Amino acid sequence: MPFASPQPDIVSNHAPPHLMLAGQSRGGGRVAHLLVIDDDRLSADALCEFASREGWHVRRAATAEEGLDLIASAETTEQPVDVLLCDVSLPDRDGHEVLAELTRQRRSVACVMMTGYGSVDSAVAALRLGAVDYLTKPVVEDELRQALARALQHRQLLRENYDLRKIADPLSGGTLGVVGEDPRMLRVVELIRAVACARTTVLMSGESGTGKSRIAHAIHSLSPRRDKPFVELSCGSIPETLLESELFGHVKGAFTGAHAEKAGRFLAANQGTIFLDEINSASPGMQLKLLRVLQERKFEPVGGTQTIEVDVRVVLASNQPLEQLVAAGQFRQDLYYRINVIKVELPPLRDRRGDIGPIANHFLRLHSAELNRTIVSFTPEAMQLLLSYSYPGNIRELSNIVEHAAVLCKGQTIGTDDLPDMVKAPPRRSDGDESRGGPGLGTTAADWDAAEPRSLEEALRAPERRIILAALRANLWNRQKTAAVLGINRTTLYKRMKLLELDAEV
């Protein structure tokens, strides 16, 4: 890769079509913008020249702060940064911290990380923070070209999701109502938009409270059926003896108490969408009837002989892994294969730590308006407790927690005293924590102390973890400042954080 003299802003005169983005310029579009953050002058020169030859509009920065400032200032213009090519080792801040800061600021910038000292742990950390790709120096041109292309495609998805949520504000009962920038949720949004216009059956999986009903509403709202009925039914909330009648209706006299004819939910959803939640709780007999209506779009009411044909989009959800139920013989294999056409997996809130703050603030605005109150924020201590809680009830539980706090709050800021006791004193550990073999995000220092007898080295980890965690929180998780306060170098801090599983709290 040839080298060129340093230039702060390199503009390509011949941008290929795939680098032309929709914009508000007079020409109706703009060239994709790349920012290179690298303090190695020769490396940065080579990267900038290559990207410019490829057609990118290239900018460069030598430090993390310079790059973040450039991204922030460019966001207010018609020439925002689309893709960031960032070195992991920077003089002022770690490249991972740059990525985490962009996520916190909810910037629609796709990131490609690079390093001269590649490691599996570093790559995994970058990808967990939302990086699109991870390259090892010296960078091969073909690999860089492909990584930048993937990043630009990802950036388009980020921007489309942002624009969609801007048009459909969750506070006004908008279309998606997806708050946050977790990469997995962005993929869910992408999938929803891709399948919404078809009649294809959609199967959602996820724990209770992860937002399956909201996603089902979003699929319907984005589909051509948006003006037709949306019918929702939780199969687990209806007694088995009544579920068939509830779904398919019944004729008069079909059973004791059937004093009049009743239309079922499938007929009510004709030409629209029906959402069947907790499908895992359906009995074998009901599963067989569902298989027929999914295959033929036909059914008979309970006690009736007339066949009714409907045009219905079916969306289903399960709060248990259907694959395991099939293996155990508790769920029909043929029905599983019939409904598992498009699968949407919703991650639990404890695995979306970066979204807890935005979601909590969203619920705060919502509940504050409902209570006709002016509550504007959480104290840093209250927010830290929210970030540390394990949320067995997921987003639904977070909404209840914020509502509880808003009701008790006497001023304009929610403090720790306003939060429920369970948040102030989290459970010792969740199932997810145990699966990692160590204390997790919902683990308190006392849990470390109360564990089974261990070696001296293991026993000393509890106070060490408390000290490092307190320093990280005091310095807002800035690792360079934390290392300086603790009197250790940054590499040592990284190693201790990994050992003590503190990296998961970023």
C-alpha cells in the first residue's frame, strides 16, 4: 500500500455508485465519509490514500478525543461520518472506549477496529461493543475493502432505524418503539422491516417481558395489513377447555354454557394479523388444529360443520425454547417446522446493558407525563443501581421499577431512595451469572465474600473487585483515568477486570 503526505481531509473525485448515499445536497446524494483515527502517521497516510482511491471522502484524526469531536461536529452538517476506521491503541484513550462512547452517544457510525497486536479477547470485546469488523495490521487491501463495504451497509441500517424511530416516536405510540442501539436489537429491527410486507409466519422467542407483543404490533403496523384488525391472544392465559372456542369460535349449544354463537379470534383477525403468545403452552390437540389452519387457512367452529376460510397473517411467540420441547415430545415437530419460517430472537435485558439507560429514560418521560409530573432524570447513583440490576422480568420489570420510582419521587430527580428494595439489594446471582462460572452483573460484594471457601488468592478477589469497581464508577468507566487513580498501568487494569469479570459491565 503506497504512502502519501498527510492530509487532513481527502476528497475523492470519482466515487463509485455503491459509495453514493442519499442526502440533502443539491445533487440528491453524497459520497460516503470515512474517518481514520490512528496516531501512526505512516499507517494513517496509507489508509487514507487507499480509501480515497476507492472513492471515499476521507478525514483523519490522531487521537480519540479529536476523532470524537470531529464526529460530533460533523453530525450537525450534511456530511456526517458514516464509517470509522479506528486503531485500538491510541495515545489518549483506548479504541474500545471510543466505540463505547459512540454507542453511549447513539451515533449512527459503523466502526471497524484495527490493531497491530491482534488477540481473540480484544476482537471479541470490540465485536461485543458493536464493531462491524476487526482487522490486524498490516492491513491487507482486499480485507480492508470488504470490511469497509460491510461497515457502510451496516451504517445504512443504523441510519434507517434511527430515521424510522424519529418518524415513529415511541412516546406517541409509534411503529417500532425500539429504544437503544444494541446490535442484536438493530438486527431485529432490520428483520422486522424485511418480513413485514409478506404474509410469512413469524416465530418470536425470548423470556417474558422482552417485548414480543410490541414487536408483533410493529410487524402488523409496517405491513400492508396495518389498517386491518390486529388480534392478540396469550395461549397460556386461557384454560385448555376454552382455548379452541376462543380461537375458532363455537356454534350455539356446542357445549354447556354456549348459549349463543361466537366468532373466534381467527375470524376476528380476517385480512389482518393474529398474534398467538405463549404458543408453547398449547395442548397436543390444539397444536394439531393450529397446524391445519396454518397450512390451509381453514377451520370449523367448535360444534359446527361449516368450514370457514380466512386470510390471516400469523405471528407466534414462545417464552420457552421450542427446540427443547420438540426433543422432549411436548411440542409437535411438524408444527414447529411449519411455524419456524422467520425466527426473531429477543435478547433479555441483562444482555443489553448499554440499552438500560436509554430505556429507563424513555419510561421516565412516559410515566412522568402520565402522572402529570416534571421528573427529568435519575441521580448517577440511582442510574448505577439500575445498570447493575439483573431484571428477571426484563423490559416490563424496568417499566414497573421506573413507574414505582416516579410515584415516590418528591422532586425532579429520582434518587436511590425512590427505587424498590429489590433494585437496591439485588439477588445474589442470576442463572446467567452461574452459567459463566463466576459472579455476574447482579452480584454484590457480599456474594463474593459469602461464597464457598477458596484459596487465598481467590478470597482476595472480593475486596480487589470492590476497589476496582468503585474506581471505575467514580471515573465513569474511563480505564485510563481509573488506572492512574489506582496507581497501576492500563494493561494490568485490563487483565484484572477480565479476571474479575468486570468487563461485562461496560
